[in-house]
Amino acid sequence: MKSKIIFTATLLLIGMVSCDEEKLEPINPNQLSVETFFVSGPQLEAGVNAIYSALQGLDLYIREYFFFHDMLSDDVQSGGGQLEAHRNQIVQGALDPSNPVIVSNWRGWYRVIHRANIVINYADNATEEITEALRSRLIGEAYFLRGWAYYELGSMWGGVPIMTEMATSVNSAVPRSSEEETFQLMISDLTEAANRLPEKNEYGSADRGRATRSAALAMLARVHMFRGDFAAARPLLEEIISSGQYNLVNRYLDNFQEENENNMESLFEVQMTREHGDANVWDGDGSGMSFTTLRGQEYSPVAWRNLIPNTSLVNAFERVATGAAKDDPRFSYNFYRVGDTYNNGQNVVSIDDTERPSWRKYTMIYKQSDENMQSGINFRVIRYADVLLMMAEVENEMGNTAGALPYLNATRERPDVAMPPYPTAQYPVGTQQQMRIAIQHERRVELAGEQVRNRDIRRWRRLGFLASEPIVNYRTHHDLMPLPFSEIDNNAALTNADQNPGY
């Protein structure tokens, strides 16, 4: 889908639904509407493309999604005084219901839900140029994206207002559902998606990047593992591993650069491209007009460098100096240090750029002299490396500690990583608790800066799996995010009594 991210029909549809999303004005019967748009297969596909486009907005993957999850984890710390005040508040543990980063993520995922609801609600209207197989697949994509969106909301806010029909009023009255109800909906949606979606090799090249059965299974496994239901996650992960569709790429950085995207390690990516320039990147509301992300510009050592690797993350990588048998090469794949070269070896990170490590992962300067505001690097949402490490955790938590070891060692066996296998002197794995610590370590260094760590910490904290609290400014009420004031104001079914405790 890289070259097919948005078509004219998709832009037309977004133009129609943006009124519903932002203003929700009454429908003019003389204008094209969602009730009359979905008459053909291409139009239904345009509706699905519009859901994907919502991911490519400032609220989510252009900017605020990675800020949100990274700042709530121990993957990052402030890069200096240039970090905006409302972002620094989150880094310091001050969570406010009106914070723009928190509000943006809430709003962005409900935009995904709204667009998915339109497709699910009106898919049966399409009768021209469509087969039932295509209709089912497109509905499956909508269910995947909606289920994923509810996971993003439910795992961070707990119970949320559940919307399964197209919103018709900006002041809609939708009460807050319980956390259990919210999780049951995402489980239902992702199960429905898995039952409808094809596998990766069943798509043609023009549809590369669309949701697959394995993507839905992996997302569903994440949901179950967040709840501590390892038995439910196990068959899902087993199916992915036995499918033969996925493997680790030989080169770690092939997962975080523009080349070799949608590779054999990737289960799902948010598609980005510089083919269309960076038009309207600051207006990136998921309108299908911007396909570049600011991730490199925000984190790069030669750009804004708003966030840098947390000292605890830097120290987590195994090094000979601290007793390891080998320096973990993933340190250099994730970070730049003073003296490192970039731009194909033509430039050197200098003392003027940074005295401490800066992010290398997801930056563009591996092949150019600056970030130039725009990056077309796809966001890898689910990697096969994550699937293997989830499987290791499932085996260990279900009492099969020895069975976890091959899955745990797989990421260390990547050719350009080649770390000594577990057990090591620093990480013995003879008991369930020792294996748990090793898995937590391996997930941290393998998946650093990929917006995974935040939820890992949250679920391990809930399950009592943390040996110590990793978040310096953590308070008990931080387990759930505050409901945005704007949601309480606009939703007639909510009052301040519905706010999460502590806010």
C-alpha cells in the first residue's frame, strides 16, 4: 500500500466524514453522504483507506503517539530546555486532563474508531464492482483498526465510552463502559478481524501494508497478555510462528529505515512516504494530505533532539565494561554517540550536537546530512521479534521455563547482533523469576524506542512482575490516564464523577 496509500476517492470520503468528526453538522440531502457513498467496491475500499489515513495524523503517528508512549516510559528523558512545557510535564510525572499530548491521543484513536464504524455500518450498501470475499476482507480491516484503537484507549484509560455506530452529534451522550466491557469489545473486534483477513502472502504488491490475519492475532495476543491471560495468547502466537510467513531479518536496522520496509519481520506497519513531500504536516489531522512523520526531527542529534535515551536505558545494554562477554551491538543501532558517523559516513556527531547519546532508530540522517523536517520511515507496530519474545514470556508464565529459552535467544541470534545466548553470567534463567528478568531485559533492549515499553511496564506492574518500580515519578493513580476535560464537556453522559481517580 506504500504507493497506494490514498486515492482521490479516499480524499473525497475524508472530506465527507471530516464534517462528522469535527463539527457533526446535519447532513444535506443534496450532498454526497456516507449513506449514499458506499455503492461500489472501490468506494468501500476508499472508506477503509480513510481509516488507515487517520493513523497518519499529528494526533498519532506524525507526532503525538510516540511522544505519549515514550514519555510515559523509562525509554526517554528530556533533551533540554527546548522541550515544550506540556511535554516536560509528562516527563516529570505531572499528568493533566487538558495536556495536549494526552488529549491528542484520545482524539486520534476516536477518529480511527469513527471512520471504522462508518465502514462497518455501511459496508453492506456496496453492491457494484465487489465480491463477497472483498467485502469481508475490507470489513475485517475495519474491525482490526477499531479493535486496535480500543486497545490503545482501554490499556491507557481503562473503561471508555464505547461507540460502535457512526457519531451524529458533537454532544453525543455515550456513557463510560467498564474496563472489562472495553476489553471484551476489542477481543471481539480483533477475533472478527482475524477470521476475515488474509495472510501476508495472499495480498498483492499494490496492497502491501494492509492488515493481515497474523497482525490481528498478534494484536489480540497483546490484549490477552495485558490482562495476564497467557493461556489465551499462546495459540495465537503459535499460529503466527508456525505459519512460515515471518522471520527475523539479518540486519537489525532494516526495521527502522526507509529501505526494506514491510519486510519478512514485519506483521504491521503504519505506512509513511516522502513521495508526496511534507505538505500540511502541521495540519496532519489524518486528512490524507500528509504521509511523513516528525519522529526524526524530534529526536535526532542534529535536529530538535527534544527527547534523548533515558540513562537507565543506556545502561541496560550489556557491555564488557560491566561484566558482559560482549558489547551488545544494538546499542549502536539504537543510539548515536559523539564521534559516530552519519550521512553514509560523511559527517560526524560532534560535541556541539550532544554530550550524551541521542536516538538513531527512526532517524533519516543515516543517509543525509539533516532531518529536513520530514521522514518517510514506516512505523513498525508489530515485529516478529516481539512475537518471539511474547511467546517466550507465555511459555515461562505458564510454567515451561525451559521451553521459553529458544524464543528468548532468537533475537540474540540475529546475524548482526550475535550476542551470547542465555543463560549468561548477568542473566541466569534457571528459575521462572530469573527467566522473567531476562525476558524483561531482552524486550527492553530489542524493542527500545518502539512505544512498547510503556505498556510492558503497566502490565507487569499490574501482574506484580516488576522487581522494582522503573518510573521515577510514578504515582499509583498514573496507572490510568485522566479523561480529557474536553470529553467530559462534550459528552452529555459524562460528569466529573466519571474521571479516573487522582485527577
